[in-house]
Amino acid sequence: MPRGAKKATVLRKAAPWLLAAACTCAGAQVIPSDADWQEADTPPPPPLKLQGLVPLDMGRSSELRWGVDPASIRIGSDRVVRYVVVGQGEAGAVNAYYEGLRCDTAEVRVYARHARDGDWTPSSQGWKPLHDNSSTRHSLVFARTGACIGQAPNRSPDQIARDLTQAPTYRFLNEAR
């Protein structure tokens, strides 16, 4: 084999590893393929708190005031951002959900709903798309304004909470598939 051909073969074989190393060094996150993904065990929902919520700017799209409990935000080993979101009406009605968000697939899942008796009621609902669905509008705003950067979770729960308090920059760019 000519010397140049041998070098090209070595580079071709090493290219994926070099690209992964370059992305890692540059701070980018390598996103595993969806076929390899498996959801981790979901921790139980934390106690509901109505004080100290970080507001979500829903514009005129909701009659409820939505907010996220910053202490509830977690990023799992499965790259799912889990959090408690609360919608409050002017008359005092409260809707609270313990949700999971997948930035890489633009999907959300409700793990539990908060009941009037003070307990969480588990939900059997599966993953559903964030886009084109009015029931996930608050989740899309959460994704775009702090939880996701591109198709990856933000750096940390603390960073997500900080970014939610800043002016929205719409970091979440994934569109419906």
C-alpha cells in the first residue's frame, strides 16, 4: 500500500474519535443516538412549594401564572431535566406537575400531578412532543429559556435557574420532527 493511502486509512478510522475529542474539549456534548437511550428510574416528586417560584413568561398564551420551583430542577444520568412547574389562576387555583424534559428529542412527560389533598398522583402519560401542543406550552417556554441549549440540557440545575431569571434568549432550537 502506498504511504499516502496508509495515512488516509488511518485518518479515516481515527476521524470519529478525533471529532468526539474535539467536541468534548470545546465544551460540546456528544448526544447519544435515540436507539441507545434508556430512561433512568425517576426519583419521587419533591414536596410542592408555592413560594420562590421562578416565573415563566408565557406572554398572552395562558391565563395562568406559571413558575418553576428552582430547588426541584435535576438533570438525570439519562439527560432528562426533571422539575416541578406550577400554574396559578387569579382565583387561587393551583395546577402543579412533576415533569421530565428531553432536550435532544423535544419531548416532555408528566410523571405526576399534584392533587388537592396535598399528595402527588402518578401519571401514566408517556413522552409527547413539545411543539404544536397547547398543553405543553409552559414546558416549551421552560426549555427555550433555560433548560436546554440546542439539543442538550443546560450545564447544571443552578445554571438553568439562573438563566430562567434572565431575559429569554430562546436557546432551545430543536423543532418538531
